[in-house]
Amino acid sequence: MRVRLLKKILFFIGIFSSVFLIVMVLLLLFMDKPPMEDFNKCIEIMTKAKKINADVYAPEYYQSAETNYKYAFIELRRQNEKLFFQRNFSKARELIVTAIIKAELAQNASGTNKDTQKARFIKETELLRKKLVSYHDFFIKLPLRIQTRKDYEFGKLSLEESVNAFEKGDVNKANKKLNEGKSRISYADAEVNAHLKEYFSRFAKWQQWVASTISTSATNRSYAFVVDKIKHKGFLYYNGKLSKEFDVEFGRNWIGDKLYAGDNATPEGRYVVTRKKAGRESGYYKAMMLNYPNEEDRVEFAARRKSGQIPKSRGIGGLIEIHGNGGKGADWTKGCVALSDEKIDELYSKLSVGSPVTIVGSTVSLSDLLN
């Protein structure tokens, strides 16, 4: 009896073991497996995308890929902590597949976006260079505030740093420096343009003065001299036609009309040579005195003083000349127009007492000047 019972027990144990083994095999065969191939694929694609700066050129796709990968890995680890037959990697699989798709989109979009950003970067740097060229060719001559000049110089430095960073592939730094430069230069431009816009409100009058002066030269078959403050040029006309150009220098506060004695501003108006001086007569090698203040200057001075623009203690001034000792490359006179000694010799020989001399802010419009 005992032997038969023992055999039965061993038989059932064998059956149970076999069933258990079959069940375990089936569980192992059909249990949910972690999507490791997808994880490896995602890492490979993201690495390639990173090498071509997809995080910069396609940041939305790349960041989405990173986020989905992160949560897929968290879900993978969470499932691996469970008993093997309780694991369900469906959510991790969904997340990592999404990460792969986003990484591929980032990789594909990076090239196109890179070309687009490069074109935009080149366009914006060229525009900034144009502004800086305009500053160094034109604005640098303006009597600007120290801070305004610093803004332009900061913009120039930022542009150089931006271009260097872009060439090295550091797009984030390149864009940061470019934006810094644009910001500072825009501040300076706004101030300068507002100043110039106000200054050029007299342009129509300047045009009339210049046209009248050239017409007088043609009518009298004589010489006339037109001074352009903005260009720092003097134009000699004979018989109504341009004969010669000269570089000229002015008073330190040359932009704007002369208001009163001692303001270091060069007057604007239509004048004539009243006296020619040379040798000991002039402290500036040679000089030609102008009839400043003329009647129009006196009328404007009286109106400005009455309106409070000029203190009553100030006088209108005088002794405005075209003289030598120039060629310094800066505006240094007390309100006169200066030429180098070599050039004043040439001009002195052409102009006579009574020759028209017209001084204007500009001979061309502001829009033409800036373009």
C-alpha cells in the first residue's frame, strides 16, 4: 500500500512539475519583452542629430525626442522592477517609438533649417555691417554723445564675435552676440536718425540756397563756393558748373545753425567774401572773411532770443572765415570753415571779394544720404 501511495504521489508531482514547467516556458515565450532595439535605435539617431546641431536648428523636434526618451526609460525601469510575468512594456514602447520619430524629424529638418538660419544670419549680419559702414563713413563725423559712440563700437565688437562663433558652429553664441549688437546699434541709430530728421527739416531751404548760388555763378560767369556740412566738402563752381571739391572742417558743434557767439558752431546761410587776408593779417595762414552775421542771421537771432532759445546775455558773434591750418581730420574751429594750407591756396586764388559762399547742412536729401 505504501509503495502504491508513494508511486501516486511521485506521479502527481511529476505531472505538476511538467505542467509548471510548461506554464513557465509559455510565460517566458509570450511575456512582454523590453524594446531594447528601439532604445538603441533612438540613441543612434539622436547622436547623429546632435552632431549636425539638430538641438539648435530643429530644437522643438529634438527636445521632444529627448523628453519622450526620458519618460520611456523611466517606464522601462519601472516595469523591470516588477515580476517578469507582470511586466507590460507597451507604454515604454509607445514612448520610445515617438522619440524615434521626433529624432528622425529633427535630423531631417536640421539641414533645411540650417540653410534657412544661415541665410537669415548672413542677411542680418550684412545689414549690421551696412549700418556700421554708414557710421564709419558718415555718422562718425557727427557730434554724437559719448554713449552713442560706445553703442556703435559695442555693436561692431558683437558682430565680430557673432561671425566668429557662427564659423565655429556655435550658433547659440552667434545669435546671442548678433542680437546684442543689433540692440545696441538700434539704440544709437534711433538717436542719430531722430537728430538728423530734425536737422534736415531745413533741407528745402538749403536746396533753394544752393540753386540760387549756382545760378548766380552761371549768370555772372564767376566762381562760387558751396559748403556741405554733412559731407564735410566744399564745392567750387565756375560758370554754374562744378570745378573742384575740397575737404573741409568746422566748429566742434557744427551740426545745426550757429546760435550765438562762443557756441563753436558753423553758421548756415548765403554769404559773400568781404575781405581776403594773408601773412600777418591772418593767424591761419590765409583767410577769407564772410559777412556773418547777415540780415537774415540777425532776424533769426532776435527771434530765437525772444522765444528763449538764446539767453539774453549772449551776443550773435562774428569773425567767421574760410581759413587755412586745416587738414586735421577733425572739427576743431570756433565756427569757421578750415582747409589745409595747400587747398586754401587754391581756393584763395579763385574767390574774390564779393564771391558767393553758401553753407548748408547737406546738398542731398537725408534718404539719399542714408541709402
